[in-house]
Amino acid sequence: MAFSLYANLNQALERTRDYIYHFCSTNTANLSYDTTKLPSFLDSLTSRAGGANHVEFYSGTSDDIYGLFLCRGDVDPRNCQTCVTKAREEIIGQCLSNKAAIISYDMCMLRYCDINFFGRKETLPRVFMWNINGNSTLGSPDPENSGM
């Protein structure tokens, strides 16, 4: 039983490490928020990842900073929390002094920005990804094989 628990935990942590990409804005001038407050802002956001929701939006009260996380719909709350926490650590390490940043793993995505992006259509940054599982159909997925 202990081995099974260890194997499940190890598998969850490995999936969390499935790093996909990160983006840090190149603009660091005239930040509208104090960068020393970014870690606590992200703490407030990521602390919500253990709940039932797989999406959370959050905006700071005194500073102009906005953030969100997304977890895949099939990810349980514990693994969502683990992934978003890892993303928080990585985004602070990579992008602390940038106005905006996005980091994506297989199970989750974390984003912050000094501009309110909620409800806005954005086309940048653009990331292209390929299906490495051999589906060569350019149209919709095969519903018989996808469980739809």
C-alpha cells in the first residue's frame, strides 16, 4: 500500500514537471506595482488552487496587478495545487521584474500582468504546439478514440 501511494505521488510530481513554455515580457520599465509584492500576490492566487475550481482569477487591491491560473479539467485539486505552486516558484525565478509573465506545464498554467486582461481577446504571446501522439488529422479529434 505504501509503495502504491509513493508511486502515485511520484507520478503526479513527474506530470507537474512536464514544462511546456514560459514567457516573460521584455518590458520592465515603469512597473505599475511593487515587485516585492509580486510573491505575496502570487501566494494569494496559488493558495486557491487546492479548491474545487480549476480556474481562478485574482486582482490585487492596492496595486495594478492581475493574475490567473488554469488547471486541466482532469487534474484533481491536490495535483492542481502542486502544479500551480511549482509554476509560482518558476515564474518568480524567471520573470520577477517583468510586467507580465506566463508559464505553462502539462497540468496547469499561471499568468500575471500589470494590465487587466480579464475578458479581453489577446493574440500575443503566441505559442505553437504539436501533437506528438501521432494524430495527423487537421480537423476535430476522433470522437471514438477520445472518449467524447
